[in-house]
Amino acid sequence: MRLCFLVEEQYRHDGMPLEVIHQLRAWDHQVDVLWPGRSLIRISEAIQAGSHDAWVLKTVSGGPGLTLLEAAASVGLTTVNDVRAIRGVRDKALAAVIARSKGLPVPVTYAAARPEEFAEIPEAEFPLVVKPADGSSGRAVRLVATPDRLPAPVEPGGPDGPGGGLLIAQPYVPNSGTDLKVYSVAGELYATERCSPLHPAHAVRERQVPLTPEVARITAEIGDVFGLDLYGVDILLGPDGPVIVDINDFPSFRQVPDAVARVSAAVLDLARHGTRGREASVGETGRANGQEAGPAPVPAAGQPPARPVPGAGQPGAAALTATGRPGAPALPATGQTGATAAPAPPFTVPSVLRPARPAASIGGGR
């Protein structure tokens, strides 16, 4: 297969996605890499229908890569994730509205161009968590205890004035100082525990942790609502239950077992069969309904073999997505093909927890 990765400057030396690119090349796939933050791109030549099987984006929220990915989608190229889904979660204000409208547990959210405008929020809702609507990697996230702690007004044209971006504010959710980060790799879910950026003094060793059915259901539904295939969700375990505080497309997948091989295999599968923006095939729908799957397709050159789906109740059952697509294929060791499959994920999402439903309408509908 031929793939194109858009990688921005912040991730120039990052293992995710660079190691994924190396793994795909080791599996004999052609991978082109564009660097939108530091190179001239001849878009009239690079972005053409049929040029690649899929384009993959790893970029900061406000970076130029998303525009290029949208251009690729406009000529009919497959994008990973679906470009409308990415747009929906990159804007945290938009994501909060979409998620809350679908009944997902998201805090009440306020938006303003200047932080001092949040002084109008009732004092009973403080402390507030204030962050940029286009933020990423915990950038500029602040905990504001009381209205008098909000930044003083600044001149719009001054050096400290607003840059035109929207801010959002949400009431602080009391928690242990630990964030739960749940990753979804094409339907397989993995939970990790880490220190909250709001509580840097709280010592927490980042590690993989068990995933409860309630958190798994919420994470799976996020994929259904936004149309995401590779994503991460930040969840707080508050006094009233799990609360969603952030959604990221193509995150770091830290602590996910064999993350590079799993993500690489998922990218190939999505490039071949399409992302959630496309309707599932008849065979996939049958598997979602519990019917017997047909013969496994013959893998293309360099493609890791598909993993068989064990019978119900057997150990190591593969996770099913909302459309019934089986979880990631068996994963060869780095640079090899045909190796033994990696251990099964720590949690399998039964299809009964993930009813098929249309994705939310984002930027022109789905």
C-alpha cells in the first residue's frame, strides 16, 4: 500500500508516529512523509485522487496539517482519522457541545475570547478549569480558584492581548489528582493512569490499569459519536462518576502493549477498508450481529495476517467496533512478518455495549 503521513515540527522526533512509519516500511509498504511546518509542499502535485491509499495526520491542534488533510479528503482520498471527526475534536468548544448533545458526561462548558469574561460565571461554579479551545498536550491549562484570580483585562492590541482564539471554562471536577487516559486502537481499548496536569505535585507512576465496563462504554460511544478510529480520551473519576475532560485524535498511545505494531496494523486496516465515515461491508455487519465470519481474506504483500476471532466467552476474544470490525490483526515483531500474535487487550468491548448509530454531523454532515 502507499500511505502519506503529515507530521508537524512538534512531532519531528516523536516515536509516535515516526516508529509507525518505520514499521510500515519494514512491512514493505511505501510511506511518503510531508512536513507542513518546515517545507514547501507542491499541493497541486502531492494531493491528487488515487495518489495514496490513505493520508495520516499527526499534528498540533492549530497546525497547518489539518488543512492539507482536508484537501486530501476533498479529492476522495481516505484519511486516518476521518477528517470531519478530527475537526470535531480539535475544537474543544465544538467537541463539548457535540458530546453533551449525545448524552456523554461532559462538564458544563463556557466559552469566551478573553479570560476576564469568565467573571460572569456564578461564584458557586468555581473553581474553574480554563484552557484554549484549540489547545493540545495540556498547554495553557489553568485552575482558577475564585473569580478574583482570573487574569486582569488586557488591551486587545497589546503584547499580552488575546490572539483571537477561543477559551473554554468548565467547573473543576473533584478527583484524586490522577487522570485516566483511555486509548482506542480501531476498537481495542487500553486504560492508563497518570498524574493530572492540574496536580503536578501528586506522585503517580504512569501505568496500564484495568478498564471498567462503564468507562469502556463511554470511550466506545465517543468513537461512535465523533466517527473516530484512533483516539484517546481523558477521563476523571469524579464523585458522580466518570467525566470526559478531553478527546484527542491520534494520541501518543503510551503504555499500550506493542503500540507501534498495533497502530501500524490499524492504519493499514483503515486504509484498506475505510474509516468510520464509510459504511461497513456486509461481512462486517454480519459479525456485529454475531453471525459466523466468512473465510479470512488473503493479506496483501507486507500486510500482517488477520487475527482469528475466538468464540464467545473464550479467552483472548478480539474487541469489536461499533460496525463489528474485528480488532487489530496479529502483530509481527518489529521488522518481521508472520510472528506470533501479541497478547490480547486488557478489555474487550462486547458489541451489545456499542449500538451502531450514525456519527454526529460535523462540518457539513456525515
